Amino acid sequence: MKTLHKIVVLSLACSVYLFAGHAPQSYPTGELGKLVKLGEELAVKTDTHPLTKDFVDNKLNCASCHIKGEDGKPGTADGLSSWLDTAVSFPAWSKREKAVQTLEDRSNNCFMRSMNGKRLVNGSEASMAIAAYITWLSDGKPMHLNDKGPWGPTNKKLWPAGIKHFKPIQKKATHENYVAGKKVYDNKCSACHSANGEGMGTFPPLWGKNDKGEWLSYNTGAGMSKLDKGAAWVKAKMPLYQEGTLSDQEAADVMLYVNAQERASFDLQDRLLPEQKAGAYHSNVLEEKHSVRSNFKALGLDIDKIRGDKLIK
Ligand code: HEC
Ligand code: HEC
């Protein structure tokens, strides 16, 4: 009963509390307006909407990370991972793909990584709708092309700074930090995301599978699965309603713990349709693999030593 009460209170708080930031005052008219509204809907119902559900293999939606602002729209929260000025920088250079990518390419990267699914076909209704919605959020803002990374001006500042800040902290991690991370998780995260990371109601899952054997959260190719990026995001955005209250060490430790749990591996080749392998996806890199183990190794860490057991591939 006590837990149920807590969930009700939290859900209520969730519906009234929103981050600062908002979309333009009005939608475009006509067919364009319809497409923008469809994109907005897809960004909050990504895992259930008929146009996108077959391209998603977890229980997240875009707004799980591109958080709603005070207008209640996906991606309008300001700060890290905001979409409010993303479109002014596309097409943009992407180092990972060694190619210039369009906004559709960039969004579809999140489909196959953060959403653990497959890329939408560029130019399909759903892919265009999401790009139209994200572009509308930048309406009226000056263009600002980015030849360094696939980010708008806000994220161009915040992501590289976050990575630079957290990488040296994460590199020093030991089993003690894993234990400390579990403690932070149990005290400050599990009330919403549940003790075993599977989420609860509108609170999204962080790792693992459900009893049908389906993966619940982002895979090991996602930005969130990288220890430094994950810590930067959580420091800025979590715990919901109390964001900014974690110390750097707490944010680092809790994402060390979260990202040491089981999640789907990423193999780029398995995520591409034949036509995407043949060039319909703007990338010059077609081989890329990540596992929980390799994500830790990327920072010189041994997952077995960090966890103190050998449960992870
Ligand atoms: C699990 C969290 C997560 C989910 C869910 C997610 N993303 Fe992302 N997204 C990220 C992170 C992290 C980055 C930045 C990573 C980087 O570029 O290093 C990002 C970057 C982006 C960008 C580049 C914007 C910018 O200015 O940085 C776009 C566009 C985007 N995502 C679209 C989407 C779309 C569309 C969906 C839903 C289909 C989605 N994302 C779902 C985590 C997520
Ligand atoms: C009060 C409830 C609440 C608490 C406490 C909370 N979260 Fe969240 N978390 C959310 C919600 C809700 C979202 C989805 C974004 C939204 O709807 O605003 C989210 C999204 C996330 C995401 C990205 C989406 C996903 O499922 O992978 C991560 C990672 C995350 N939280 C980690 C944490 C960590 C780590 C803590 C503890 C330090 C924490 N959260 C505490 C409610 C909470």
C-alpha cells in the first residue's frame, strides 16, 4: 500500500512538473502542420505507434531522454539532449559515421541504438515526420552548421564538455565505486525505475529483460551506455524533480552500476536493411560492435573486476 501511494504521488507530480523550455507558439498549417504533429506523436509513442513500433525493440520512447519542457512537448526541455536548436546544425559532420549526416540519419541512429531497434527508411512518412517535428522546434532560429559533431549549438557545448569532465572520473573506477553506485541507485533511483531496473508505469526501464525475454532499455551502442555520456546526462537530468542534486562522483558511480547490468549488444550489420548497407544510409562506417564488456574496456576497465563477478558478456 505504501509503495502504491508513493507511485500515485510520483505520477501526479510527474504530470505537473516540467523542465523549462518550449516549442514555437503555433504549428505550421496544412499538410506540413499535420506532418509536424505526427512527428510529435511518434516521439512520445515511439514503442507503440503503428508507424514506428516495428522499428523499436525496447520499452522507451524518444521523450524518455529528449525530455518534455514546460509545454509538455518531447525534446523541449532545455539543456543537455534538448531538441530546441538541433535542426539549425543539420546536415552536420559525424565523426562516428565519418560522413555528413542529415537530421533523418541522426534520428535513425537513435532508433537503432537508444531504441534498440532498426533504422527507419529515410524519406518514409515516420522518418520525415520526426525530422519535421524537430525542425519546427528550431523555427525562426539562425542556421549554425556544425563541422565537428552531429549536435545543435546547445548540445555542441554540453556533450563534449560532459564527456571531458566525466571520462577521467570513470577511468579511475573500481569495485568500490560499483558498490557505491548501487547504493545511490537504491536510494535515489529505484523508487521510480524499480529495484531491478525494469521501470514502473510511466517511469522507463534502465536495463534487463522482461519475463517474455524482451530487452527493455537502450543497447550497448547507445550514447547512454557509454559511462562518461551516461553520467553527464544523469547529472543534468536525474533524479527527476531533483536534477542537479547528485555530486559528480554519485552520477559517475550510479551510471557505472547501471551500465554494468545486462543490456542488448550492438552490431551495426544486424541493424541495417540491404538498401541501407548499399548506401541509403549516409555512413562510411558499416562495421561497429559494442558489448557491456567493450564499453568498459574503452575506458580501460575490466567489467568482471568492477562487478566482482562474471555475469556479463
Ligand atoms: C536512451 C536515451 C535516448 C533515447 C530513448 C533517444 N535518444 Fe536521441 N540522443 C541520445 C543521446 C545520449 C544523444 C547524444 C549522443 C551523442 O551524440 O553523443 C542523442 C542525440 C540525438 C539527436 C541529435 C540532437 C542533438 O542536438 O544532439 C537527435 C536528433 C536524436 N537524438 C533523436 C532521437 C529520436 C528521434 C529518438 C526516438 C526515436 C531518440 N533520439 C531517442 C539519447 C537518446
Ligand atoms: C521521480 C522519478 C524518477 C527518479 C527518482 C529517477 N528517474 Fe530517471 N527517469 C524518470 C522519468 C519519468 C524518465 C523519462 C523522462 C521523462 O519522462 O521526463 C527518466 C529517464 C531516465 C533515463 C533515460 C531513459 C531510460 O530509461 O534509459 C535514465 C538513464 C535515468 N532516468 C536514470 C536515472 C537515475 C540513474 C536515477 C537516480 C540517480 C533516476 N533516473 C531517478 C523518472 C525518475
